[in-house]
Amino acid sequence: MVQEPDADRVAATRDRLVTPEEATRLAELFRLLGDPTRARLMYALLEAGELCVCDLADAVEVTDTAVSHALRLLRTAGIVASRRAGRMIYYRLADAHVRMLLDLSREHLKETG
Amino acid sequence: MVQEPDADRVAATRDRLVTPEEATRLAELFRLLGDPTRARLMYALLEAGELCVCDLADAVEVTDTAVSHALRLLRTAGIVASRRAGRMIYYRLADAHVRMLLDLSREHLKETG
DNA sequence: ACAACACCTGAAGAGCTATTCATATGTGCA
DNA sequence: TGCACATATGAATAGCTCTTCAGGTGTTGT
């Protein structure tokens, strides 16, 4: 690789581009959604609004331990929020952006097959 | 886990929910964006519109081989599209949804810190 | 206080993934 | 035709990730 077809634009792109750090954080966000179990949990919350761990385990048909592990990652990343009610802990999507993200992705899937 | 706090809503959620198959495909989409290198490639394309492999390698500061491998995954998934021009192959984001997805995610990062 | 429950956490192993190295393919130019 | 270049591909390995198992914490009801 010797040529540099459009060196100026490349330099500009590299400069204006998301920094490696920002990219890493963005990738982290996507990575968390990039697991079938976690994705299903997120869409369950999108659909139901708020669910406790046992409900989520039931809805997604996964061990409650696996759900707990998954939720910890999502919680730590600030993608979901939780609320305690007695022995149960209810989870919900953290913010509107995440909700839009999930909707938009489904759109993409619908239209691109 | 013995109780079922809201069995009806859970059942409804499980039924109306994205199917495991759909969830797997959605997760697959996110998983592809969930790697720093691929994420940076995507944002480079978002910024520049269209870039060849060597430009991308330069912008993202990764081996051209690594870029090629990464692009193959993205291409196969239909997230990016390519066009040949002489010896070079130019890549671009495949559709508007993907572009919105990338923008929205950056918003999320900006506002949630 | 004790038992049952909802949930969390740490460790461990199987499976997956990203990068690298070596090599192959296809294109343009002389 | 032959060489240089841009990109693609295959194999291999190091590193990561998800699930499970075993046990721990906090809460309710009796």
C-alpha cells in the first residue's frame, strides 16, 4: 500500500473522527447489545417498560443467574436502571436514546431483510 | 425463584417480544459495531462518506489486513457497501438507518457522559 | 430468630474473536 | 508479458466472553 488517493480528506477524516477513546466507548455500548441474551433482555424491557429479574428470566427463557450477570453489565454501563421493591428489583431502560436505538435497529432489520 | 409477580404481563411480553431469531439477528448487528476497530471504520465512513481500504487503514491506524477482515464482516452483514474503482475498492455505509444508528449512539454518549 | 425467597457474585471452563503472518487474487502500467 | 500495487483470504494463536456451579447478601413473613 503505497498510494494515498486523497491524502487531505483522509487527514481531515482522521482528525475530525471520533477519537480512539470515544470509539472504544461507543463500541462498548454496541458490544453490550451484541449478545442475544442481553439483546432480548433489552427488547423485553422496551416492550414491558419495567420487569424484575425473575420476570426477565422467564420472558427470555434463561437462567436467573445468567440474567443477573447480564444485567450487571448493562447496569454498570448505565444502559438500564434498577429500583428495589421488597425482595425484588425492577429494571428499566435508562434513557430515551437507548429506546430509540432499539427501535431504529428493528427498523433496519425490517427494511433490509 | 418461585413467585411470578405479574404473570399475565410476562406472558404477553414473551409473546409480543422479538423472537429469539430476530433477537439473534439484532444482536449480530450490534455485535459487529461492538468492536473498536470496526466502530472506528464505521464512523470514518460516516464522516468521509466513502473511503478505500488503504484510506481506512490510514484513518483508523490499523493494518490493512485487519481492515480487510473487518470490512468483510461488515460487508457480509450488509452494513457497508463497496464499489471498485481500478485497483481500489471504495466502501460506504449501506443505508440511512445505519447512519442514524451511529449518530444516535454518539448522542447517547454525549448526554450520559 | 429462622426459613424461604429474590437476587448477586466469584471462579472456572468451553467456545468464540481479533489480530497477525503468509499467500493468493485481481487490476493497471510499461 | 511482467511487475507493482490494492485488496482478499486462510490458518493459527492469544485473549476475551458467556454460561454454569457453588455459595453469598439482603428482605419478607411467621
